[in-house]
Amino acid sequence: MFQILGFLLLSPFTIVSLVMLAHRQRAAGWTFLLSSLIGYLLVLFPESSTAMAKALGVGRGLDLLFFILSVMTMTAIAVLYLKLNSQRNRLIEMARILSLLEARLAETDPRPERGQSSAGERLND
Amino acid sequence: MRKTKKGELFRSTLIVVPAFNEEPRVGAVVLAIVAHGFDVVVIDDGSTDNTSGEARSAGARVVSHPFNLGQGASLRTGFDYAELGEWTYVVSFDADGQHDLSNAIAMLDKAATGNYDVVLGSRFLQGARSNAPMTRSLVLRVATKAINVIFRSRFTDVNNGLRVFRVDAIKKMSLSQNRMAHASEMLSEIKKRNLSWTDMPTDITYSSVTLDKGEKTISGSVKILWEVLMRP
């Protein structure tokens, strides 16, 4: 019963990892796949986690799982932060280019409404 | 003759003024700059007040960011704008009235006569007057020492917003910092690209508004350090 529940809980991770690999997100895909495979092994051989934990000097198998999960969560947060930062920088570059183009256009286009408001001003209205 | 040369120098200079919610102050700053015959571009960094309108009415060209991108990003937009024109020098000048235009003119003169790529303003050289609070002065001095150790340089003020650049020198620099760490990045680029530079004493007048708007000293320094470390 416990093993069926374990497999059911792990199967979404496997599916997500396969979808990621299909979308060429190799690093994340392989990490998820390997994690879920380790999970299946632990479900099939629960005593192995305790053996591994003892070998690593952690104590109980549950503690080892907790440490692994903590490291994985922190890694995921760091990766997300870097991705968000990179996307924010791209957005800033786009916004700067747009502003420069708009300013140059306003200087060369005689239509009065051009020089009176910009995308930024309209956004803030 | 001297006056004509000065006029030519002023006409070949673009003053870049990054501004965020500076409606009450930017007009006076721009008027003073324009009165000297300079071209001035105000980079409105997503202000929610009428900063753009005030700057335009006072005679500035205006580039408006669609939302707040940061002071570093604003300066980069100003530098890009300068590269699109035919100016020889660019001066970065704050919108809140804390800088003295006569200092900028003296720095510009030094850049032209001494053929320097960059002239940096300094609050810590002899002759400079500043009403900076003690904590801010102390943190800035420590930051200056730290930067000099890291870059093996001899800068005297790492975070002074008043700077003169030759446009050709800007083209050689690779700037990417969008927020406050841009100041350290500029110094790093000056060193890395082997640009000729000097510094001059400059006066800074902080008002209560300036101090309130500025980065909080300690948290600001931590933020700058974080941005420097996370530099791509």
C-alpha cells in the first residue's frame, strides 16, 4: 500500500522531468528525473535511506531526505533568482531602447502630440 | 578668444540629468544649465509626477523610461543618447540641485585642457565643501578604500555623481549595472580600459529631501555590494 502511494506521489515528477527534457531544458529535466528515480528506489527499499544516512554520518534516513530536500529547494531558489534577474535586465534593455527611439522620433517628427507624452508618461497616466 | 573657445566647449557638451520624481527641483536645475549654453537631456526614470513636463518647459530634451529602471540604467540611456549625437563631452549631473554647475564647468575645462578621458568629482579632496552627515561620509570613505584595494587604484570618491566623460571614452566602456552599483562599475571600467583620468574637488549641498531620497547609508552599501557581486 505504502509503495503504491509512493509511486503515485513520484509519478508527476517523472512526467514533469520528461516534459522538460522534451523541451530541451536539460539541466532541470535531468535533475528532476534523477531525483524521482532516487525516490522510486527509496520507496522500493526504504531501509536503504537509513543505510545511506548512516554511511554519511547523518543518522536517520528521514534526516538525510530532509537535508537533500533543503539543498534542492535552495538551489531552485538560486536558479530562479538568476533567471528572474536575467529577464529583468533584458526588460530594462528593451525599455531603454524604446525610450531612446521614442525620444529621437519626437525630435524628428513635427507632430506636436509626439513631443508631449511618451510611453512612460502614458503608462503613468 | 578665450570666451569663444569656452562657448565651443559648452556647445560640444551634453549634460545628462537622471531624474526620478524631481518635479519641484528639475526645472531650476535645467534652467541654470541651459543659461550657460549647454545642451541638456533629462532622463525621466519612470517618474509619477510631472518631471518630464517641467524639464521640457525649462528647455531640456527629455527621454522617458516607461517605468523606474534605476540610476545606472538612466545614465546609460543618457550616454547612449550622447553617442547618437555629435557631442564631444558628457557630464553627469544630479537633478536635485546638490551639484554646483561651476564645478562641472571647471571639470570640463580640465578635461579639455588636460586631454583627459574622464574627470571625476570628489567630496574628499582639499577644497571640497560638503554638508554630508558624518555616517554617510564615513561609509563613503570606507567604500572608497575598499574599492581602491579591489581595483588597485587611487580614486578619492567612489560615489560622486558629478563626472565628465569624453564621448569616445564612453564608447570604450562596457556598462551594465542598472542601479546604484553603476558608480563602482564605472571606476572598474576606467581602470580596465586604461582611460586617462583625474579628479577635482566638488561641493555637494545635501537638502533634507536629497537625504530622504538617497540610499540609506548602511542598507544602500549592502545593496551595492550585492549588485557588484551579482554582476553578470
